Amino acid sequence: MSNATEIFAAMAEAATNDGKKLRRKFKGSVVFTISDTNERWYLDLKSDTPSAGKLGNNDDSPLTGSPDLTVKVSEADMIKMVRKELNPQSAFMSGKLKIKGKMALAMKLTSVLSATGKY
């Protein structure tokens, strides 16, 4: 995967195909902001139908309510995390990954990134 579009397409595929299994590890919703481009993407493993996709410029979010986590990261660092070249916890501690919301859920983000890397 070489860009955010490919990563989130793979994440959508993982949410569709492995959503129920992923939800056992990570039951929540996330909005990712790619800091380079300000593109926003969502992952919903909270609803009955797991999904992921790109958010538009307005707030037409398919998520019900506020996301459990908001994540801000550069495209390059997101690619590295999915490829397992950068540990999300290390990225957070070094300031490359900014997270707001439920920190207990944030600690489980690795399982979502691992599932994404398989697609």
C-alpha cells in the first residue's frame, strides 16, 4: 500500500470481510485525519454493519454520534504503521500520531492496522 486511498480501501475490505471478528477486539468508531492533505476517513466497528470510507468536506458522517477516537497522522506514517514498520504506540509517544478519545480503545488500534495490512 503506497497511499492513504489504498490503505483505507483495504481497511474497508477488512471491515466488510472480518468486521465481526475485528469488532471482538476493537468495538468502536474512529475518524482518521491525514495531516498532509486534511483528508478524513472513518472506520465504524461499532454499528451492526461494520464499514470504512472517506468523509466529505461537510459533516455528512455515516457514524452515529461522535467517534470514539480521532486520529491525526501523516500519510507516510500511516503507511509505515500498516506495513508494521512503525509501532502505533511509538508513533504516539514521539508525537507522530495524535489521538483524542478513549485511550483504552486506542491501545487496540494495532489489531485494526494488522487486519488492514492483510488486504
